[in-house]
Amino acid sequence: MNPRTAPDTAIAHLLRNYDILEGDPEDSLDAYFRQCSIMITARDLAMMGATLANDGVNPVTGVRALQSDKLPRVLSVMATCGMYDYTGNWVYKVGMPAKSGVGGGIVAVLPGQLGLAVFSPRLDAKGNSVRGIAVCEALSNDFGLHMLRVTRATTTSVIRASYTGAQLRSKLNRDLQSQAFLDQAGDRILILELTGELMFVTAEIIVNAVNDQMASRDFLILDQTRITAIDQSACMLIAELLRSQIEKGRTVLVTGTARHYPFVRFLKQHFSATSGVPLLEYANVDSALEYAEDRLLDEVRMDDGAARTVQLGEQRLCKNFDTEELALLGSLLREETYQTGDVICREGQAADKLYFLSSGRVSASIQIDHQRRHRLNACATGWAFGESALFNNHARTADILADTPAYVFSLNPATLRALEDPLASRVMLKLLSNLSELNHERLARMNRELKTLNS
């Protein structure tokens, strides 16, 4: 049929007759029918919607297609009459400015977040795609896309920090060989610290970031400590993201979930007992990072944990000690054994002992409140702790607990100071010199970590 005889032609002339259209209606009809003849796909429609959602700028090319001041008018017309006589129901059920076409396409816009398009030619009595409407209603309900849905304010970016295990390591002080290995292999660990509210659009940002950055990595740590709320749509997207990573053989750890029980319950229901599951028992990034580091070291059997014993001469605080100096120091040491969970010393106690860790792991922590404890640092085999004992009249600033069975040598520096012997003075001087070097290393490491977290 000649398009000039279509009902649209009659409508155009009727509008001209009532001076609603100005000038020759044939010019407007020509432009209209040309637009109706353009071949496009559902993806093209979605890109149009995304451009309208992105303040008129094409999100792929970065080219502005529509001026900002025109957008409210376009979206207002779409919201009030874009779905023909179904528009009222559409706004109530779907809640996005949209435009349907008699070809079976629908394009919808959630301003500032996304564009959505569907295509299915079968139309209902009002000229809209039957399946298209059903799909859009389901998407809006499942992912909370209604434009009038009330959400808490969220930050501009849901990803507060992104870094690898090579850029920032756990607080566990390890031996030099393990540290050198993790400086390289740590890049296989990706950590994303999240913030704000997890909903559809912010969860999608996380999905894209993980897919972009996990290609050559084996461990993913998602930290939710600073997440304020997680809606149903985010639960679904994050769960599927974690499943896809686990199916690729990667280890996934989710930390900071203590305040998000519904999310944890959703994950436990989502993953069957027989399939791989995300690890949820780690309270913070540090503990999860230590776990991932241990697994990397296990691959090369570089164990710096409780299974290995380090002699006095191998201790980092005894660097450059000669045989005579080691013999004097060894004669002043006492052997002590602790089981997992034992308190080695308490915050506020007099700092009267320096400890050399021969095997096991210990950690220094402070009590935040009756429920929370914050770990300051930890030591593996070969490290010393309680160094404040080398200085007079100091008190412990943290609790030190055994994380594993631990075997230590303790030194009361007062006994060393009491020896009026040049050899004893040399031993004390070397202990202080090595401590100064270690503190310099720690400070440099903290500076690198601060730069990583602030970049």
C-alpha cells in the first residue's frame, strides 16, 4: 500500500486543518515515513535508550546526539504517551519513560542508569508488543528499575578501591623468601573494596570490573564492609557473577558480610552443596588476603607457618650476629610454648620481654568493643614481636595472641643491660639496629599501601 494513503497521512492533514501542524504536512510525512523505513536491531534501540539515559551522549562513541536541555522534554513525552493508550498502566507497572512502535519494538530509559530494548512483533489491541511488555515488567520487578522507586543515596562509584595482592599484602609478616614470591605471584589476587548501596546499576559496575580484571587471576576478594544495603536485583547479579568465576576454577571470598544476612542466605540458597561455593567466613580483607597468600605459597610448598622451625641465627632481628654474639644471646633466652588462642601478653602490661618466634603464628590486636577485635599485624615463623621491651618503662599497646601453636624464645632485655660486658653492648646495639631496619621496611610498605588505596 502506498504509505501516502495510510491513516497517518489522513491524521497529518487533519492536524494541519486544525493548525496543530504548520506548513505543508507532506514535508513532515516525508520525514516520518523515512524514519519508519530505517532498518535497526534491538541492540540499536538499546543504544538509543542508553544515549538518552546518558544525558544525550552515546556511551560507546562518546558523541553527543542530543543536547541536555532537550532531554527532559523527550523523556517527558515518552513517559506520558510513549506507549499509546497503555501509557498509564506502563508507568504504574514498569515505571520508565518508553516508546513502542507498531513493528514490535520497545525502547525504555532509566535516566542516569540504563537503556533497555526488546523486540517481538506480535501486538496487543493498543499496538504494543505483547511479549515486550511482559519482559519489561519482569525486568523492572526483578531488578528494581521503576523510576519512582525510593533508594538511599549511593556514592558516585560503588568500587572504593581496586588492587592486587602484589600491591597490598596481608598484615602477616613473612620470611624474605615468601615475601619475594608474593611480590610477583600476588598479582593473581584481585581485591575490590565496595561502598554505598548495591542495586542493579551498581552491581552491573562490579560485574563489568570483575570480568575485565580477572582474566589472568585466580583469587577474587569482594569486600562489603562499607556496603549500606543490597537489594534483590544486586543479589541475583552478584550471585551469578560469583558462580561464573567459580566455574572457571577461581576462588572467591566475600568479606564484611556480618550486617548482610539476607545476602548471605541468598548465596547459600543459590549455591548447591555439591558445587563450588564462595567463602564467606572471612570477616575482613586482611584475613581473606592472608588465606589467598597461603594458598599461593602452598603451590610452591613455601611454608612459613607452624610446620617450620627457625633457629636463632635465622631470626631477622639477629641479622649479622656472629657466633659469639649468638651464643651470649642464646644463653639469656627462655623457651615458651603456647597453644592456639593463648594470650601471650595483654595491652597495658609492662613490656618486659622480647619474643623470637621459632615456629607458629601470632597476632597483635586491640579490642574495639565487646564484640569486635581489630588485628594490627601478625608474625610468622622467623619474626620477633614485643620489641617495645628493648626500651625502658614501656607498656604493651596491644594484646598478642597465638593464632596457631607457637614455640618462642623470650628475652628480658634488663638481663642483657645488666651485663657490664662490651659483648652485651654489641648485642643490644645490633638488636636495635636490625629493629630500625625492619621498622624502615614497614614504613616503606605502609607508604606503598597508602598510595595504592588512594590511587
